[in-house]
Amino acid sequence: MTELPDTGLALHSTIRKGDSGGGTVELALVPVPVADPGPEEVVIRVEAAPINPSDLGVLFGPADVTTVRGAEGEHGPAILADIPDGLARLVAGRLGQAIPTGNEGAGVVVAAGSSARAQALMGLVVAVLGGSMYAEYRLAEAKRCLVLPEGTTPAEGASCFVNPLTALGMVETMRLEGHAALVHTAAASNLGQMLQKICTADDVPLVNIVRRAEHEELLRDLGAEHVVNSSSDTFMADLITALAETGATLGFDATGGGKLAGQILTAMEAALSANAPEFNRYGSATLKQVYIYGGLDRSQTVLTRNFGMAWGLGGWLLPHFLQRIGPEASDRLRQRVAAEIKTTFASSYAKTVTLREALDPAAVAVYAKQATGEKYLVTPHG
């Protein structure tokens, strides 16, 4: 067992309520104890952890990221951001608590407990999902570690869970719920590119919705047959055509707010009704379902109900899905990710930053935008 330091730095987020119902969020590096592993545990020297959109919710909560500014924390540099009046109530359960951050990451096992399972991981590169990954060291249960193929670096395996399992989960949900094709928004993202590769390999028809012409080209270069641009004047007509050609009746929306989810349901109904043998005032009897799984648009979700009565709009979250399918099926998906980590599930990053650099307001201004092609990777040890 490697001799461990007494403490290691970790990035924590703390929300404090103000007098008027607003407040502030503070991100700061704090020293935390590095505990010796129990029999079924290992200690991972974290080498790489991505900043995903889901991480931003823990990092900043409801704060306005345009107000981010440098500050001095109890243990060194920190940043602050303001929470608008009335929004602190949304995170009342975590007020005053220092929350560890970072959903997933990868590193090298430097200490292992006495069990055979833990000892077998010693010195290996592993990936972990479960929080507290923006840290120099992470204590983890051995059974929760995903061993990466030989020759895989921590940076290559850092995004092993959130995006890959979400993309696979979309296809699995389609099969479980009896649909035959998919629609996906914000489709040029790292996750969207993975989904296109999965659908190509598994022969699943996929309609990609993007916002820029260059994103159309990117997906077509990956083999996408159906790409529609929501910024185009012909968006709805193009979407209806793509849905009619694919038969897609299940959509996953990363934006959340605005009209897009409703537009997808409307286009699904139009595609189904165009081939209906006769008019039905209640619309098609085929279920049209859209799941919101992200919040790129924080405005209200707007539905104009012109898509009949057989429809559904709901939320979709990866942990809930994994619980639904059970440990055996979940492990099958994890093993596929590991086997294809350098191909189907390869991730790209705009920039690599240390823990301290992640607290630079200039860096926050970039990665907090959640823009396609601007994903950051944190390397806790530099």
C-alpha cells in the first residue's frame, strides 16, 4: 500500500442565504482527510474529472454565473456568485453545507483494502461515478470501480459514466417502452455524438436536432442520416419529414425550457396523422413521448397542445434509469463503455484545468455556458 498523505485538496460548494431571499454560492478548495481504505475499499489518486452540465447544478445551484468573482476563502482562493432574490429556497436543503463536487472521474488506485476484490485493483486505472471527484484523492468501494482497458489513460476514461450511460440509456429506454426510433436535441454535444455512434452500430433510426450549420456537418461526418436545424426557417417541415421517414415517437430533450419539447410532440403528431387512414379528432392513438433530461434553457417549458391526446412529457435521470434496469443490466452497459472507451465513447475537451484554475472567473465564464465544443476537464494533480 502506498503511503498516503494526511490530507488532500477537494473542491466544495457552499450556499449561503442572504437577507432578501437571495444569497451567494462559494466554491473553494479545502483540505480534507485522506482515510485509509476499509477491507472492501480503495483510495484513488484522481487524475481527471470532466465538468458536465449536471456538475454545474451542484457547483453553482441557482446562482447567476455572470456574477462570478474572485474571493479569498478560509483555506485560500475561492470564487463567489450571487443567487437572485427568492431562489435560495430552491436549495434550502443544502444551505450552509459544504458539498463535495464532481460526479465522475478516473485515476490510479494507490491504496487498497484487505479483500481480494480491492487488492486486485491496486495500481490499475479505474473510473468512478458517485461524486467528490474534484479532489486529489477519492475513497471508493471496490465494487463501484470500473477497470479501464490496459493502455487507457485517466483522461481517456474520465467521462466513462454520465454521457456514455445516458446515451446507452436512451436506446435502452426506447426498447423497454416499445418505440422504434429516437429524437435527440443538442445533438452535437459529446453525448449526442456518442448517441449517433451507438445508433449507427445498433441500426437505430435517429433524428438529431442542432442549432448551427457546423453542427449539422459534424454529425453527418459521423454518419447521421437525419439532422435538422432548429434555427432554420424550415425547421418544423424538416422535422416532420425526418419523423415520417424514421417513425420516431420517443424524444430526449436536453434544453428543458422553451418550445422545443412541444414542437417535437407537434411534429410527431403531424408525421403520424399524415399517414392515418382517416381523421380522428383526438389525434393519433400512437403514444408520443418526450423526456426532458437536461436544463440548457432555464425558461419555462411551453406546450401548445395540438398533438392529440396520446402523448407524454416527463423527466429522465440516469440514476433512476439504472435503478430501473437493475445491477446486472447496468453492469452490461458499463462493460460496453469500457470496451469502447476509445471509439464510441471517446470524449473531447476544449481545455484542461487544475483545481485552482477551475476557480478562475475567466474559466468559469467559458465552462458554465455549457456550449457545444467547450467542455472542460479537471486534472486535480496538474
